[in-house]
Amino acid sequence: MATIQMSGPYYYDTTLYVGGQGLLPGNVVNFWAGSFDDVNGDVVVTGTPDTTQPGGTVQARTALWVQDMSVENVPTVNGDIVLHEFYVWATYRNSSANSIRYFTAWIAFITP
């Protein structure tokens, strides 16, 4: 039976990084998290957009797409000891007609 370990939630405010307007339709933003001590299996990244807009109004529809995801392995050598740190990188695309100001990211580590 597989084991699933969740990491998150990671709250991302796109207004801080994408010119103050949020993630505009069609635009992408990169996200990373780490370091993680061990990655032995599959990694899944998700993202859930928040529909709250300036002034507290709520939009009818937003959509966030995980366009790309990768795992970076950073080895550190100290004599004959090798330590590995893992970082997860993801690219999110706004695939809706409205800007996305905030989203929540989760990372799942799945081991057999």
C-alpha cells in the first residue's frame, strides 16, 4: 500500500511578485518549496486559486493549471559523507479569464 505525505499549504500572493496586478489571464508564475530531506517515489503538485478580488468582491470563475513541475537534487559533500537536499519547482498558468491574486499550493510525496 502506498504512503502519501502532504506538505503545505503554501499560500502564494501573486500581487507581490507579478507587478501588483495578480496573475493575469494566460500568464505564468514559478513556485518552489524545500528543502526536503528525502524524495523516494512520486511527487504531485496542486494549486487552488482563491476567488477573492480587490475590495473583497468574489469572482464567478478562476482556473489555475500546473504547467510544469520538477524535483531538484542538491548534493552537499563533506569528506566521504554526501547529503542530499531536494527542492520542488512548479510553474502555474492562469487559464481563466480573470486575474488570480492568491493561490494555495500543496505537494504530495507518494512512496510505494
